[in-house]
Amino acid sequence: MMAFWTTVVGASLLLGSAQAMTVEDMLAAPRRSTANVNPTGEWALFSSTKYNWTTHKSSTTWQLLDVTSGNVTEAPFESDVSEVVWVGSTNTSILYINGTNEEVPGGVTLYTADLGEESFSPTLVASLNAPFQGLKATKTESGSINFVVNALAYWKNGSAYNEELATVPLSSGQIYDANYIRHWDTYLTEQRYAVFGGSLTSGYGGYSLEGEPKNLLWGIKDFLTRPETPVQPFGDAGDYDISPDGSKVAFLTKAPELPKANYTASYIYVVPIDGSEAPVAINGPGSSGPETAQGASASPRWSPDSKKLAYAQQDNVSYESDRFKLYVATLDGNGATITGVAEDWDSSPSGVLWSLDGQDLWVTSELHASVRLWIIPHDADASFKPSNITSPNTTLADFALLPSGNALISAASSWTSRIFYTQGPSTPATTLFSAHLVDSELSTVSPSRVSNFWYTGGDGDQIQTFVYYPANFSASEKYPVIMIVHGGPQSTQGDSWSTRWNLQLWAEQGFVVVVPQFTGSPSYGQAFTDKIWNNWGGTPYRDLEKLFEYLETNVSFVDTDRAVAAGASFGAFMMNWIQGHALGRKFKALVSHDGKINQFGAYATDELFFIQHDQNGTIWDNRENYAIWDPLSHAKNFSTPHFIAHNDLDYRVVIAEGYQFFNVLQGLGVPSRFLHFPDEGHWVVNRENSVVWHKYIFNWLKYWAGVEKELIQEGVIKQ
Ligand SMILES: *[C@@H]1O[C@H](CO)[C@@H](O)[C@H](O)[C@H]1NC(C)=O
Ligand SMILES: *[C@@H]1O[C@H](CO)[C@@H](O)[C@H](O)[C@H]1NC(C)=O
Ligand SMILES: *[C@@H]1O[C@H](CO)[C@@H](O)[C@H](O)[C@H]1NC(C)=O
Ligand SMILES: *[C@@H]1O[C@H](CO)[C@@H](O)[C@H](O)[C@H]1NC(C)=O
Ligand SMILES: *[C@@H]1O[C@H](CO)[C@@H](O)[C@H](O)[C@H]1NC(C)=O
Ligand SMILES: *[C@@H]1O[C@H](CO)[C@@H](O)[C@H](O)[C@H]1NC(C)=O
Ligand SMILES: *[C@@H]1O[C@H](CO)[C@@H](O)[C@H](O)[C@H]1NC(C)=O
Ligand SMILES: *[C@@H]1O[C@H](CO)[C@@H](O)[C@H](O)[C@H]1NC(C)=O
Ligand SMILES: *[C@@H]1O[C@H](CO)[C@@H](O)[C@H](O)[C@H]1NC(C)=O
Ligand SMILES: *[C@@H]1O[C@H](CO)[C@@H](O)[C@H](O)[C@H]1NC(C)=O
Ligand SMILES: *[C@@H]1O[C@H](CO)[C@@H](O)[C@H](O)[C@H]1NC(C)=O
Ligand SMILES: *[C@@H]1O[C@H](CO)[C@@H](O)[C@H](O)[C@H]1NC(C)=O
């Protein structure tokens, strides 16, 4: 089978050259999607996107992983295919989205094909009038294929929105009566994302679309705010699921009766796939779930018999870093009976799948800064203590369950941008594919260049700290050191792959890089996370002081006289706080990317629930909580060279924060540089921008640490 596709890579192919990984290498190297496995568990499809610095273009190919051997071959289609699902009359049948539509500009098309056939002969089965995405599909008993997709939709009539066909208004003005007018990097418009359900019926000559896909959110009562699925900006097809029998769809949307800027709460709704009845919230107010469960919901997943839904939900209605708990909803006539699953487990499960026999839930949850896989009986009582079946050496992105009883895991780590491996509860990991063994760009990243240690933090807690080593590291030498403070603050930065903060790349610049999981980081128990509440410059700052002392006294290969520090978001707030405090004098230079300098400006952000929780109150009633950790109040002490990067489309930490900080540093005569991208938000995503970001920031750190002699002048705009 599939003999006509050439083998492109074998999992054991090793590359000889050991040229240091450059910024361009890291950014251009293939970025692979997670693996999408077929029903027999023999084949998995994934996409791979790489960048060419000569043409300045990216290109995407699709590849097939032989799950038995790890062999990877080219799939017979390329970048015009945006998504694929395995569904149809055979175990190798697929349904895919072709991102072009010859009849409708801005639309897409659906095709069926069979990858088991000797030649690739796709059939066009549907023309869709908007840029639909997020395809999930299942074959029904009658032989049709029922599917769901999502797209922006007109609020007034529910029909899908196609930007290319829409009339552009003559004025650009936008007017609002309630806040939450913009989010992340986008202003809210009239349109909202919605899930659409459709059916491809099987007839003579193949499948054809029956009618138009229906907006399944249509009919939710518009109490106060508009429903939207996937929840923007990071929601995706994981926010909804189609039942295996094809009859129903579950999706989540933020609570329609609560203002979105103030609350995190979201509910799961169930609706017939043909939209013949209005959606019903199964865990909203008045449901049979526990009264304590009022927060955000995640990962609704149907059981194999289509009768139950597993999902996760937070308790707190307005705290985004509360832990998620697992639930199973058994559907009955009009609602559902909800039971908790291992609710006392002090972990925060997110990704959920039912075992093929419908008995267990396989869930992902983070432990010690790595996302692991866990198995829990679906009826486990509150006290059940799950154990991780995957190890700390990778962090999971996704997984699929194979008929063999093992999981096919898509993961990554600082030393591989993508690894596919199989593992079961009692079967050790078998690596099928790892990017670092085949991508020449990654030939110097390695598991031996990362480790971690624990030290005693500011309030006596053990703080896990990741360490990255420069090329040809020798413990008998001394290296300059970079301390990285992660964002969040309730998030982690463990041994993982990132194209924005790639820490093996940072170490490659000749530094030892240390990355503490300071107080407030999740995956060390909810109590540890909650300790950062109303405490931003408190315990976390003391953790960093203790880390510095630890490096001074206990780590011989680090030269603390050549120490620098960098951080983004909360990490940049911490840089700005350090600048005004004693620890600031220990660093030769600091770097802030999109961080706050002025706590009194907190209400310029989008998600007010975040600041109102973390500062424990409002600026009008609890002004002292905003004053206490305000970096700008310590401006008189500012004296360490500081690089500020801040982007114009960052609506989370607005550019005014970076700009006023720069004005203050310049006024005080503190060496400082300002870099901004007018077309980037909270992150730098565009590869051409990222090269510039890395170039000036690495040079800044190296110059002040005494590694490079000159600050780059080329490209710097003078007054
Ligand atoms: C990049 O594109 C150029 C020009 O088309 C081509 O010659 C070169 O081989 C490409 N590089 C890679 C790594 O594919
Ligand atoms: C994997 O690919 C190699 C090279 O094409 C081939 O020799 C080998 O037989 C393949 N293995 C399997 C199990 O298909
Ligand atoms: C798919 O594969 C399974 C297991 O090999 C087999 O039992 C089943 O009949 C196959 N289904 C189809 C439609 O070929
Ligand atoms: C995608 O659609 C275009 C026409 O819009 C067609 O030319 C192309 O062959 C299609 N590709 C695939 C893989 O279906
Ligand atoms: C829905 O409303 C939009 C905007 O008014 C309009 O362009 C579109 O044609 C309408 N769709 C239907 C099906 O009426
Ligand atoms: C949002 O929360 C704040 C603080 O609790 C409250 O004062 C305000 O009235 C809330 N806004 C809305 C629209 O409910
Ligand atoms: C579970 O995690 C612990 C702690 O990180 C690790 O030592 C252990 O090997 C993991 N278990 C498995 C089965 O990988
Ligand atoms: C993780 O490390 C353990 C212990 O060294 C090893 O047995 C396992 O194969 C590793 N897993 C992966 C996916 O690399
Ligand atoms: C590391 O050592 C190798 C072998 O001695 C050498 O070729 C390479 O240039 C060194 N790399 C760095 C970054 O010093
Ligand atoms: C250095 O390590 C020792 C032994 O682990 C520990 O007792 C001591 O507290 C560490 N020093 C600092 C400053 O953390
Ligand atoms: C939820 O968080 C708020 C602050 O945002 C806090 O006042 C409240 O005590 C928390 N409630 C629960 C049930 O944890
Ligand atoms: C938050 O505010 C409440 C009410 O004023 C107070 O009881 C609680 O101790 C505060 N929590 C923190 C962590 O500051």
C-alpha cells in the first residue's frame, strides 16, 4: 500500500554537521503539526511548514507516519489542503478542506479521497461559501458523513461571514456601549465565531452536501453577551466535539449572562447536528452539577456510545488560573446528570479522550512544568490519585488512542521541536520520529544541554529551575548567565520547544541560562499557584533573590559578575520591578518584552478579571493593591541598562507601558533602547520580525555582559 510515495526520512537518520543553531535556523526549521491517526492506528498524517530565507516564503507539505515502523513518507497533496480527517467507507478514507474555492472567492471546498488507493484521486463533495476551519467528522449508521466546522458569522442572521465578499463600510469608526471592546490584538466587530453542522449524503457517484451547513449557536438566548465558539483568541476545534453516532454536537461558549471582561465562566451546550432544536447548556446555572463549579469549561468529549460527555471545569467564576476538575455528564431527556471524577486531584487536567471501551478517561495535565498523560476510570471517586504514565522528558501537545491500547503521543521539548512516540500504561515509550534527528537546523540541540535543579525559594518552598548549557560546556569553566523570568505569571517555562523563547538558542549565544518556576507557577499544586495572589513583587521577587544567592554560592560554572536578565509579559513586569530594587544592581543589563511599568494603568488591559483577581480588587476600592507592586514608583533607583521591546497591537499590555518606561529611563540617563513592531501584538510571530528582535536583544545582552565589544548601530533611528 502507498508504494508510490517516496520515503523522505527515516527516524534513525543522523546528521553529521554540528554548526551552532542560528536564529534563522531555528525560525526556518520545519514546524510540524500534531499527528492525526487513522481508525486502525496504522497511519498518521501531519503537516510540516518551513521557511526559505531566499524567497522569504513559507511552504507546507503533508506527510504520512507509518505508526508501526516510524517511516515517514510524503502525502500526495500539498499546501492547498488545510485540514484532514480520517472518515469514510474504508480505514484509509479521508475528508479534507481545500483552502481554495474556484466558485466563491474567500470560500473553501471539501474533498473525499482514499489514501489506500494506488493513485490519488480526490472527489469534490462540497463548496462552502466562507473560510470554514476546524473540521471534525463521523460516519453515521445510514452511511452519510456528518461534520462540523467553524467560521465567523453574522450576528443578525447567523450566516457565515466571508471577508472577501463583504462590503467595506465607508467609515472605519467603531462604537461600543459596553467594555471588552478589544481582545489580545483585535477589536471586536459585529461578527462572532460559530460552529456549523452539515451532512454529506452518500449516493450514486459519491458524497454530496445536503443543504447548507447550519449555525449551531443560533437559538442561544442573547442575555447580555453574544455566544462565540471557539472562544477567542486561543480556542480551536477542541472547544467542540461531534458525537460518534453523528447526531449531536457539544460546544462551549462564555456565559451569556455575564460580562466577558469580568468573568471567565463558560458553559457546554449540546445541540442536534441539524440544528433542529436550540442548544441546551448542560453545566450552566440550574444544572445538576456541583454549585461550586462556576468557572471556565474545557474539552467537551463524547463517549464512544454518544451518551456521555467528559469535560473539565474550573470552580472560580473569575480566576483564570484556578485548577480544572474533571466531570462526566450523562445525557438524559432535557439535560444531564453530572458527576465529578477524581475531583480532589491537585492537578489541572485539560485534554480529555475516552478509552475505546468507554471505561477510562485519558487526560493531559501538567506536572513540574511538563504536560503528561494520565489514565483515570470515568467513575473514579473524588479521592482517586492518578499517576503520570509519561515522563518529564517531553511535554505533550496532543495524543490519540490506538486499537493496541497504547497512545500515539505528539510532544516536544527544548531538544526537539516535534517527537512522535507510542506509550501505554505499562508499555515503555517507543520513539517513532524526532525532529532533532532529521532537521539539520536542530543538529546541535540535545537533551544533554538541559537539566534542572531545585532550591529553597523566598518563602521556603522548593523552586524548580531549568538550566540550559552553551555549546561545548565544561563545568570547570565560568560562563556569563542569563536569568529568564517567565510570563503568566500563572504559567510555566519548562523543558519545551518555543519559536519565541527558544532557550537552547539563547544558551547557544555562550551563556548559561537559568529559568526558575517561581511562586505562582502552576503544576506544583494549586496552593503554590495561589501564593502569587496580590503578591506580584513579593514572594516571586524573593525567589529570584534566593536564586541569585544560590548561583553565587553553589554553582561554580556561573560568573555572577556577568549576569543579565530578560522576561516577557509578567516576566517583563518583574524586570521593571527588579530595576527599581536591590536585585537590579546585580545585573549588568535587563530586557523587557511587553511588560507593565505602571500598575495604575492596569485598566487599559482587555481581561479585567485577570487584574481584579491578581490585585484582589478594583482600582477604585483597592487602590493600595495596585500601588504596592508598582514598578514606576521606584523610578529614582533605575540605573541598570535596559532594553524595551513593546508592540503596537498589544492590547493586553498596551504600548503606553513600554513607551513611558523608555521616556523615564532616557530622562534618568540610563542606557536604554526601544524596539517596537507596529504589526505585532503581545508576541513577535512574523519570522522576519523575530530575526530583528533576536539580533538586537542578543547583542544588548552580550555587549553588557562583556561578550561583544559593540552595540549594533546599523538600523538604529536617530532623533
Ligand atoms: C530557497 O529558495 C531558493 C530559491 O527558490 C532555492 O534555490 C533554495 O534551494 C531554497 N532553500 C531551501 C532550503 O529550500
Ligand atoms: C522504511 O523505509 C525504508 C526505506 O525506504 C525501507 O527500507 C523499510 O522497509 C521501511 N520499513 C517499513 C517497515 O516499511
Ligand atoms: C478497518 O480495519 C479493521 C481492523 O483491521 C477491520 O476490522 C475493519 O473491517 C476495517 N474497516 C473497513 C471499513 O475496511
Ligand atoms: C484544491 O482546489 C483547487 C481548485 O480550487 C484544485 O486546483 C486543486 O487541485 C485542489 N487540491 C486538492 C489537493 O484537492
Ligand atoms: C446575513 O446578513 C448579511 C449582512 O447583513 C448579509 O450580507 C447576508 O446576505 C445575510 N445572509 C442571509 C442568508 O440572508
Ligand atoms: C465588573 O467587576 C467590577 C469589580 O467587581 C464591578 O465593580 C463592575 O460593576 C463589574 N462590571 C460589570 C459590567 O458587571
Ligand atoms: C512520573 O513523573 C515522575 C516525576 O517526574 C517521574 O519520575 C516518573 O518517571 C513518571 N512516571 C512515568 C511512568 O514516566
Ligand atoms: C524519556 O526518558 C526515559 C528515561 O531516560 C526513557 O526511557 C524514555 O524513552 C524517554 N522518552 C522519550 C519519549 O524520549
Ligand atoms: C565546539 O567544539 C567543536 C569541536 O572541538 C568545535 O568544532 C566547535 O566550533 C565548538 N563550538 C563552539 C560554539 O565553540
Ligand atoms: C547551597 O546548597 C546547599 C546544599 O544543597 C544548601 O544547603 C544551601 O542553602 C545552598 N545555598 C543557597 C544560597 O541556596
Ligand atoms: C474567586 O476569585 C476571587 C477573586 O477573583 C476571590 O475573591 C474568590 O474568593 C474566589 N472564589 C473562590 C470560590 O475561590
Ligand atoms: C483579598 O481581599 C479579601 C477581602 O478584602 C481579603 O479577605 C483577603 O485576605 C485578600 N487576599 C489576599 C491574598 O490579599
